[in-house]
Amino acid sequence: MKIHSLSDIPAWLFYPLKTWTDSSYNHYNLFLSLVMIEVLFALGAWLYLYKKIGKSDERTDRIYLRATWLCFVVVIVCESIFPTEYLLKQFEVLKYGIGMLAADIYLFVIYRKSN
């Protein structure tokens, strides 16, 4: 795969993943399983940190709003990086998982600073 313009870079980066997942059903299922495990881990970490930080008040509302904003920004950045020609739903789930992990990291740092 050759790069002719900047828009070809995401496809060039993820083309080996596409060929790997297309080569076998086991590879495809492994990729899908890893993505789902990542999303479930991020969701579990978010729930744990949400419980640790506390109920909604003036301080925590700002923290949760910033975490949500960070998640949104990361998803937008991932939207511009990931390809849109193949593995659409899998990459969509991966984008949201990465966004949730970024929010989890932010919540963890804030939780550590407050303790």
C-alpha cells in the first residue's frame, strides 16, 4: 500500500490489521474480543472511580464534566486517525474504549491528587 496523500496515512497504518483479521475467523474474533475486554475494563474502572470520587456536588460535577470533555476530544482525534473503509464497528468500539480509558486516567489522577 502506497501513500499518495495525507489521507492515505490512516489506511496505511491499519492495513496490516485488516489483512490479519481477514486472514482467519480466529484472528477476527481475537481482535473483537480484545476490543470488548478493553471497553469492559474501561467501564469497570470508570464505575470504580465514580464511586471513589463521590456523589454529585459542585466539586465533582466539574471533575466529571472535564472527564467527559476529555473523552469527547479523544474520540474526535481517534475519528480522524482510524480508517473509515473497513472494520467500521470494531474501530468505533475501539474509539469509545480509548476515550473512556483517557477519562479513567484523568479521574484516577484527580482522585490521587485529592487523597
